Amino acid sequence: MWKNLNSNVVNHQTPLRRFVSKYASTKDRPLKKKMQVMNQDVSKFPIYEYQRSKPTDRRVYVWGQAVTGACGFNKTLHDQKLAKIVRSPSRLPFAEQFDVIDIAAGYGFTLFACKPEKDMTLFGCGLNTDSQLGFQKHGGKTNKPMEIMYYPAPIALPRGRADESLNIKKLAAGRAHSIVLSESDVLFSLGNNAYGQCGRPVVDGEEYAASEMIHRVEGRSIFGEDDKVKEIVCGLDHSLILTENGKVFSCGWGADGQTGLGHFNSIGEWTQVRGDIENEKIVKLACKFDCVFALNDKNEVFGWGNSEYNQLGLSNGIQQVNTPINLKLLKKCGKIIDIATAGSACMVLNDEGDVFVWGFGLVGLGPKADQVIEPTKIPSILFGRNDFSPDSKVCSIFAGFSHFGAVTSTHDLYMWGHNRCACLGLRNEKDQYFPLKASLPAQVLKIECGVDHTVAYCKAFV
């Protein structure tokens, strides 16, 4: 039976081979060659084994405003065929050459921390008007400083001693300044210091454009030998440090009380924040602009700074708070595990995966809910929890100037808010009133939101 079947196959192939050999002209020689390959023994063909993704492999996707160079595509403006706005998540080629371990997004610029390669660990792209990406210059005869970089360039950090490690642990980016934390617990600050946001005294008349100034300070000189820096956060023009012992330090602009130091003045040195958090162990800080949230180990939330849109839930009409206070308005939100603050709205996440929002803007509750006074839950079904995925829930939340993001337990990304320059990554520039899943060919671990661009730190599916 099998012999007859094989013979039938041969008989069916024979006319085709006769047709090719008889009627194919010189122009059809590729067809003859293809038939010869088809008749070869496939067991003799070479086997190519492609490199598989490792669990530790990371990918970076970017989208939004590309004119500033923050997306890291070096031909965005030079090639007129490429769009000036990246409307959907696009894989960054730079992250295929270097092993990225952390990201940060500022106002029109992006920072990348990488595993050491040829003594290069810190890279940046985008706007560099205030040297927030270090002193960068054109090559060749001009040798002029660069104010825009369309592709990530290395940023040289000063060593305190020859054997000091410059491996990066954390990154943070503000409006025009950057804070970098090394594994040896050294803080590097660069960029605009007009309000002391770099943690050093303000120098009258200092020029920040084309500046080679990178301030370096060891963490132990700020809070002693028995503590280390755990997290760094940048607002617009102020900066925050969280230590492993749960203490908070701040510096920079304080006109809205965002430094939390009990006054509205600017300060050019790292100073401990007290108030209601003085005897608390803080485990997380959140601030993208002028309103600051702090989460303690008891899942309580404290806040200070701008409360123009009732972000701090005050009934006395006060709009600027210069010392941390316990936020009583969150008592009904359950056990809080994550926090995020935008320009005029706030968001918290509880241990059941429920997201609560309030403030002014497109907070994710529909086109008519542009101002919400009390924390209001966004329906869980909008984040993919349904009968088919009952265990899916939000695990982390993020905020930019006026757009928001949430990552679920299945590593899916949901975006909503004002879609300035397509910063939501939803393939259009329309505002999004409800959370909508963004399409990424990878598992999202975290995102960083700038004012008009977004960066996602991901891992491969397999």
C-alpha cells in the first residue's frame, strides 16, 4: 500500500519536472534551480540554531514625541520618510547592543543605565539644553556642544577614586536635571540647578548649557554610615531620596511645598523631610511634578506639595502643603501597595488589584469625569479581569504629566489620559477616556512617562 502511494506521488511530480525542463527559458532558470532543491534529500541540509532569549534578557520600547530625540531613533529627523511622532511601541535598537537595567524619562529626554561595557554604564538621548545629559559635543572641526541627541550617547561620570565602581543602580529625571545612583551609594546630579534640585548650592549666573559640571556626593555624607539610598525620585525642579531605613530627604524648588521641609523656599542641599513621616518607615515615593506621595510599611499614604485639584483631600481650601500629612481620604481604599501622582491627578493601587483615581483631567472614568474629588475605583474589567481571566489584576501603576499607565499580573500594559504626541502608544493621537490595552510584543515590567513620550522596560515572552 505504501509503495503504491509513493509511486503515485512520483507520478504526480514527474509531469511537473518534464514541464520545467522542456518549456522553461533562460529567464526561468531560478525555477529549475528551485526544483533541483526540492528533489534533494532534506536530511543532508545544514541545521541552523538561532539564539534563544534568556530569562534575563530585557527589551526597551519607546513611543511618543520623537522630534526632541527622546525616543532614541537617530534618523527620525534626517530621513523625511520617518515620522516625527512614534504612534505605537517601537523596539529600540540601542537596547539590543547594550544590556539595559533601568530607565528614566524627563521632559523630552531619556536616560538608560546599562551593565558595564568598556567602562560605559550611563547613556542618554533627547534634549540637552541644560546639560541634563552631560557635556556632549559634535565631532570633527566644529567641536560645538550638542543640545539635541537623537541616539543614546554615553555620559561620563567622575570617579572619586581609581577603583570606584560606576555601575548604576537607579535613575531619575526631572524637567531639566538628572539624578543617578551608583551601586557604591554615590549620587551624581547633572543639569539645571537654578533651584538647588541637584543637591548643591545655587550659583548666581551659572550657565547650564554646555556645562561639564556633574556634582558627586556619597550617600553616607548625607545621612550617616548606617543607611543607604534605596530610591531616588525627581519632580519638576526638586529631588527626593528614600533610604533603606525609610527616611526621606529632599532639595530644590519649594514654592508649592513640594520639598516638605516646612517652608516654601528653595534649598540647595539634601535635607531630611519630617512632619507626619518622621517616625514612619517609608517604603516608596511617588512624584512626577509638584505633588508628592509617600507610602509606609503599614500601607498608609502621606502627601505634601501642590493640592490645587484636591490631591491631598483638604477641606480647608489650602492648596499648598509644605509638610507631610496623613491622607485620610484613602481610608476606604483598602491596603495600598502602590502610588502615583501626575500633574493634576493622583492614583493608588490596593492589594486586590483595584485602582483608585481622583483629581483633574482624563483620569480614566469617562469623558464626563474630568474632575473627581474623592478617590474613585476604575472598574477592574477595564484592566482585563473577566470570566476568562479571573486572576488578572493590576500590579503597578505609573503617571506622567497628564497620562497614566498600569501593568497587570500578566505583564500587559494599559494606558489612558491625554494623548499628547501619541504618548499613549495606541497608534493614534486621540485622547483616551478609559484604560486601553497597548500592543507590545513583550512582557512589560515597568514604564517611565515623560511629558509627551513613554518608555517601556520589558522582557521577552520566551
